[in-house]
Amino acid sequence: MEFIIQASYFIAAVLFIYGLKKMSSPVTARKGIVWAGVGMVLATVVTYFHPAIYGVEKYVLITIGIGIGGYVAWITGKKVAMTDMPQMVALYNGMGGGAAAAIAAVELIGQREMSQSVQLLAVIGGLIGTVAFSGSLIAYAKLQGIMRGTIRFPKQQLVNAAIFGLTVLLGLMIAFGGSEYSMLTLTVFFVLALAFGVMMTVPIGGADMPVVISLFNALTGLAVGFEGYVLENPAMMIAGVVVGSAGTLLTQLMAKAMNRPISNVLFSNFGEVTGEAQAVSGSMKEIEAADVGVMMAFADKVVIVPGYGMAVAQAQHKMWELVKQLQDRDVTVKFAIHPVAGRMPGHMNVLLAEAGVPYDIIYDLDEINEEFATTDVALIVGANDVVNPAARTDPNSPIYGMPILNADYAKNVVVIKRGKGTGFSGIENHLFFADNTRMLYGDAQQATSDLIANIKEI
């Protein structure tokens, strides 16, 4: 039986890796999720036969936990709107970190005989998981609109460093103290870890949430991996390490896309500037849908830049209908996706895939940027920071140095926007005031429907 259990864990781990590999491409991502899910079901079922689980009481508690968690996940997963997917990802990711921290707490409270190295791993996993848990909850609150803006105060980084240092000190006392540490020490350790997760997240602005979500995803994976070693569970070890390494790589890619070092991610220096941002000159110039329809219908090349506004309006299906109308008129249409567009990694890719947009007309920043100079119309749908020229021209802008989509290089730029206010990050977009930019005000779905209707009449 022991051989069967360990073999099953190994197969589950292989399925996790295979599923993650499939998730690396939008074409195979759905299959990857299914395979990883099969691996998780296998690992869960075989756990029932583990010798340490024998007993009616344990079976009942495990089944109740799976039932409640599965039901809640099924209901929320079915009902959540695509616009709320980032906060759902943040919330569920936090639950993973919290689960790893809970495992650490149970093992340390039980004070069973553990080698010093295993006890150290339990403490490290507990620390990382707790930070990921509380930090993810703050990220969720920011994305959900429960918490608005950022919280910053003088010497904030010093306070954070002090909290982290004290947490590490208590962790070392627990890790190398054998079974001599007190319950008070353990409690304070977890409380400080929770506080650090909150303190490192509250100064971070909404525009940086894709990087934050990716970072906490990596931390959750690492925490699960460490606790897998503590429990001697190979499925948890391999799954945690794979998720942790993949999340770390993704965090690096997200930080690179923002042109910010990882140290800024860790120490929450996002958006800190010392000077005054450049004043915006010019004015926003409105255009009617009929005029935009003519402009696009007779263009040779149109590049569409989707952003969170498209998600809010659920306009992706109408956008694909617009693209097909243009393609029927022999217009070359491409989508330009910035790595941090939306509020989680790959947010726009998920939306376009849901609408059935072919992957071969979706391009990332490096692939598409040179084409804007030969583009007749760049259509911006709810995007803001990722097309803001201030990132190139204003050293005092919070997003200065961030690689952007060069939409302003197009011959004509049309921006679909609900109003004249700033975006989620609160930064004024210089593109909206440019001479070659026109504003098409309104809900993205309605505005796109109007464009479709006008193009059909031409």
C-alpha cells in the first residue's frame, strides 16, 4: 500500500508539471488546467489511504473540509464575473498561503519530534505562507475597491524592516529551540508575519497589482513546497516547488515589463517620485462613432489595445465582431497586449480567448511595437498606463521608464473611454491630449456596437 501511495503522489506531481507546461500557451491552457486538476484529485483521493489518516473521525473531518471548500469554490467560480477574476485569483492564492501556514502552525504546536532542519523548514514555510495570506487579502481588498489608494508614512520601510527582522528572530528561536519555545512565542511569530504581509502591500498602487499577485503566487508555491518536506509528502514538495519557481519567473517578467527591479517589488517602492510630474498640454478632442467607423473601414492596418475598461464593459465579444467586420473589408487587424495590462498577469489574453479571438492575431509588446508607426488606426479600449507616453518623457512620472505600447506613433489614435477622469492608477495620460488622438466617450461595449453598426452601413 505504501508503494501505491507514493507512486500515486509521483504521478500526481507529474500531472502538475505537465499541466503547468500546457498552461504556458493560450492554445493549450484549458487542457493544462484539466490535467493539473486530475493530478489534484488523485493526490486528494490517495491521501485517504495514508496510514496517518486512518480513523473515522479523520475521514469525516477531511470530507467535510473538502465538501465545504469544493462547494464554495464551485459556486464562486461559476458566478464570478470576468472583471472580478483578478481579485478572485488574489483571494484563492491567499488561501493557499494560509493553508501552508496552518500546516506549519499545527506541526509546530504539536511539537512532535522533528529534526532541526525539518523544524526550520516548517518555520520558513509558515512565515512565507502567512505573508502571502495577509498580503493577498490586501491585494484582494484593493482590487475589489474595499481599500482605495495607498497607505504611506515616513520611515515606512524602516518600520517594515523592524517587523520583518523581529519575525525572523522569533522564527530562529522556534527553529533552533527544539521543543522549548512557548505558545506565546509562536503566536507572536505568526501575528508579526501577518502584519508584515499587510505592511508590505498597503503602499503599493493599483497599477502594480499584476506584479504583486505574481509575487504572492510565488510565495504561496514556496510555502507549500516547504511544508511538503515537513509532511514528507512528495506531491506537495514537487507541486510547491514548481509553482514557486514558475511564479518567481513570472514575477521577474512582470517586473521587467514594468522596468522595476525585484527589490522594488519586495520593498514596495512602486511609484515613488521626488519631483512634480509634467503638466499636460492640449485638450481631449471628441469624435463620433460614425467618423471612427469610416476611419477604420478604409484603413489598411488597425491595432487594438485592450485594457481593464474592456473587461469592465464585457466588450471582448463585440470587439471580436468588430474585427471580423474589418477583416471582411480586407483590413489587417491585430491586438497588442502589454504584459501588465489589466489587473493580473495574462488578464487580456484570458478575455480575448473567452471571445474566441485567434491567437495568431494577438501580439505582445516586443512583437508589435515597431508596427505602430505603420498603423493607420490604433484603437485603445480601456487601457491607460500601458500606452502613456509620460513613461518615456517624464522622469517625475510614477511610471517613468516602464516599457509601453507605442500607440502614440500611429497615424490616428482613437480612445474608447467612459469619461475624462484618470485611470485606476490615478495618473493623467498624455496620449489622450495628443494632436493625433480622438476620444470616443461611452461604455466600451456600446461604443463598439456603434462602430459595428456604422461600418456595416458603409
